[in-house]
Amino acid sequence: MKFLQKLFVSADKVAKIKTSRRNNYLVTQNVSFATMEAFRHLKASLSVSMPKETGKKGTTVMMTSACPSDGKTMVAVNIALTYALSDAKVILIDADVRKGRVARYFHKKSSPGLTDCLAGQVSLEEVTNTLPENEHFSYITCGTHSPRPYELLESEEMKALLNRLKEEYDYIIIDTPPVLVIPDALALVSEVDGTVVVCRHEVSFISDIAKTLNTLTFAKANVLGVVVNDYTSMEKKKYGYSKYYYYEYADAVAKSNSAEVKPEETK
């Protein structure tokens, strides 16, 4: 199938999350070596798929999925943090204005947020939050529930907001609702540089992924690829390769970094 040619990350990679519950963890915390490397791999893949041009304004990337519980918010939050860890100035926008979850990752209230700013009730500065431990990372929560979310996201106010943010940030990561549940994400496809679809291994149906990609393509979205979340290959399940490899490699890196300095080098 042609849509499978768009697969560019198989993230065992992007994080092991049990389907029975959703973890709100950040890569700035004590995550595993494998998880940290997974997001670095995703960042590299995005950078190659959409290289930043000299003199170009901030790059906008939209994250979406076919259905709920695919892990798109987790991926959106952590890829934004991964960019910020490389000293790029990044802002994450929760555009899932019906049921946004970005605020939970930072133990914040959802409102005031994006919808309140677009409605002119608060300023952009008032809804922009910055992590104390990383000044390069900012985020905007979804805000107060709006009775007309699609219209709000395709409004001139939203376009003006994105244009302003492009002047101030290197990357704007936008978390949007699942495409097959509600159409809100389609309101933004013409305003972003690229779209990433997140699915969950052994949970998402291929038919749903195909429908999502077809819908985005019909809307003329620039689909950069698909992130397969919660992935473990059969070979790794059988032989335990993933755990052995990553821990062995991590130990080797740690030993290399902590190697004793030779006496002559201290002179």
C-alpha cells in the first residue's frame, strides 16, 4: 500500500506505554536510555524530512492520530522538549480544545489557554508558560471549552497567532485531536509546514491509519510520516534483544564518559 511508504519511525523506540493506562512522563525526567534515544531519532527524522531553510521563519509541525489513546500528546510534548534540549526555541500548543491533555504533563490548569487568547480575553503572554528548568521550552494549554472549536482553529486570529509565534520560536509543535473522531485538525493543515500521524502498535488498525492518511492527503496536508508508538518487534520479544542492547550500550557510554584522566593530561 502506498501509504505505508510514509512510515519513517518505528518507535520502540518512542516509548513503552502500557495500553491499560497512559503515563504523563517527560524526557527531562529519569527516562530510560532507549526512550531518550528514541526521541532523538524522531527529532533527526523530522529534521531530515523538513530541513530548516536559512532565513525562514519558525517551523510548524502538527501532531495528530487516527483515534484516541494512540499517544499523540505524549509524542508531541516530548518531541518539543527534545528540540528544546538541543537549545532550539520551541513552543508547544495544545490545539485539542475539546479534550486537551498537555496541561496534565506540567500539573497546570487547562484554562486560561489557547481558546481564551483567540477570543481576546487574555493576551498571548498571559497564556504562554515556560519551564523553569529549560527557558527554551514554552507551552500553551488548550483553554476554556469552545462551542465552535473548528471555526476557532481556522480563524484569522489563529493564523495571526501562528505568524507571531513563527517570529519568536524556531519550532512550533501543535497537538491536535484524532482525525477520525473530529475534524478539528483539518482546520490547521494549510497553516503548518508538516503533519505527523501517531499510531499505537497492536492497537491501531491499519485501515484507520489508511483512512487518516487519505483524509489528510485529501485536505492537502504535508504528511511527514507515521510514528509507531509502543512498538516491540517479535524478535525483541523472543530474544530480549532490545533491553540487552540498550542497557549494554548505555553502560558502555557511561564508562567512557567517566573514564579516569591520565596523569600527563592533568599537567
